[in-house]
Amino acid sequence: MTNEEKFQLITRNLEETLTEEELKKLIESETPLRHYIGFEISGKLHIGYLFQLMKVKDIQDAGGETIIWLADLHSAINDKLGGDLETIKRMANEYFIPAMESLFESIGGDPKKLIFKLCSEEYAKHPEFWFTFLEMAKNTSLSRSKKSMTIMGREEAEDNMETAKVMYPIMQAADIFLLQTNIAHAGMDQRKVHVIARESAFKIKTNALKDKNGNQIKPIAIHTPILLGLNLSKNFSDPTLEIQYTSGKVPEGTELNLDEIAMRLKMSKSKPGSGISIHDSKDEIFLKVNGAFAPPKQSEQNPILNWVRYLVFYDESAEFMVTEEEQHGGKKTIYKDYQSLEDDYKNGKLYPKPLKTALAEWLVEKLERVRQVFSDPIKRKALQEIEMITVR
């Protein structure tokens, strides 16, 4: 694979790369590509994890090494699974790892190539992390840290908030240097912490990142687009607001918090009906997809089109068959690219219902491997436990 082919594979289907020029130089330097993506242990995996793993596979196909960071300490700070660290660690090993491995298999990835690291264990092995943390904290204002707390799915910090939560963004930024990963990967909602890491890269001495030639470098930050929540229209008092915002047509004088908008738009397991769990049954998947917000002829901020674009047509060589309802002729159309499908939808040639049916069928098939793996009694028990914890 040529350097250009590696670059194109790593950057395809991204919202942003900070920066493309730096990534090209990193590849050309023949520095081993070390890639990281971190996750809180907060409940059952949803379809957004599938989306992120597609990028993981791209980077592995380009010759990179991937670390899946099991952020157990971060999860406890953020009160996930009741904030109980021992429960979080156990669920990381008994539920999260097999779920991620089976999901990676479902897209043709090799789960044996995934490197899972538990945060609490790595901090214990590498006490010098705290020097990196302190160096980065010294170079980041308290105001900046507070504003970055939206990465936790929260509003900005309040006076009565625990100090540990204010530390969270600096911990997350410092993790990149502890792991010596030169590519940091997340959704757009995590952009702020990556910017902190990049701006601190030349100011820290402990665990500084270097290329193959010993030159100090910044971590490359790659950000995936937002996978929209299926119940998008319910997230705003004014259903047209998100369309105005994302199209750059917000009325003059309207004040919007960009991170708040991102949190409202995106799919999240904390929002009932906004997403699909990777463990949902066929009936549950069809019910959720069929009930999704999908206005006819509207392509902007349409969750169904958004999922088709970023999931089904993530691979440019994909084919996607949609069957019209009988009252519309029952015609079968095989789409070989997303743009043709979107054009037909905008022109009224493709109706929402058959598109939803086709997407639901695709999701059911894609998640078959997960269902097989979790039919095992031991893994099923871990799934049932995390379900019980998260509904309390």
C-alpha cells in the first residue's frame, strides 16, 4: 500500500483531521502508526460503536496498531455504573471486551489485533503519567478545563461540582501521551480535549511524542461525523432549529452552545429511542427504525439517510437494495452509491418506509455475529448484569 493509499484510507469518512499535512508527514516518516480510541464503561454498546470500529479497521488496514482504552477511572469519575470502580472494571472485562470483539468481527475485522488496556492498571504501571498530567494541567487554564467538560456529556462545570470531574479532560488528554499514540480518534463531540492535547504537545517533557527520527510531534486528531439520533425532532423545542444550525442558517441573534447542539443531535444510549443497542432483537430494531424521524424529500438532518450514508455506504463498494411497497409497484432498486440514493429520496422517487425497512434488514444482518457470541451463557450473564445495573 502506498503512502497516499494509507492516507486516503485513514481519512475517509471523517469530519475533520487535525491536521492532514501532519498525518502525511507522519506516514512519510515511516513512524509506526499507533492509534487510540477510548471508551467509558457505561452500559450496553450501541450502533455508534460499530461506526467507530469501521474507522479502527481502516487504520489497521493501513498498517496501524490500535489500542482500545477502557477508561474505567474516567467512568467512575463520571458516575457511570453507579460510580463503583470494581463493578466498572469487571464489566470492562466480562462484557465490554467480548462485545467489542464480536462487533469488530461483524465488519470483517480481526479481534485478535485489538489491544485492550484498562486505565487503572496502566496508571498503576506508569506512575510517571501523573507528571504528564501535571505538566498539561499547568498549561491549561481552569476556564478551559471547565468548558471542556462537555466531552463527558455534561454542561459546563458548576461551583458545586466535584473537583475530580474538572480533572477529567486533562486526564483524557494526558492518556494520549501515556499510551504513546500518534493518532487520537473520537467523535466530533470530543474535539475540545484533543485540541488541549495538541496545544500541550510541545510544552510537556514527560511522555512527549516523537516520530521515528526523534523529532517531537503533536498527536494527529481524527474526528468522525455525528451519527444522528433516530428521534432527532424530539431533541429541540423548535424542530427546525437543528436544520438551521447545521446548514449555517441560524437566525441572527440566536445564541447556541455548539457542544449542547452536538449532544442533542447525536445518538446516545442515555436518550431512549435515539439509537439501537447491538443486542436488540430483530423486532426491536424494526420498531425503532420504523419509528425514526425521516421527513419525505428532506435530506438535511434526516437520521435514516445519515445512518445509510455513514454505516451502509461507509465502504464505497457497498450495494444496498431497497424494495418499494406493493402499492408503489414493489420495484427492487440496487443502489451502488449513496448520492444516487439521496437524490432519489429528495426527488420523491424513494419513500421513507421502504428505506427504513432496508436499513433495518441491514442492521439485523450486521449484528448477527454479536447475537451468536452472546448466546453463550457466560457472556449472556454479563450482558444481563450490565442491563440490570443501568436500569436501576
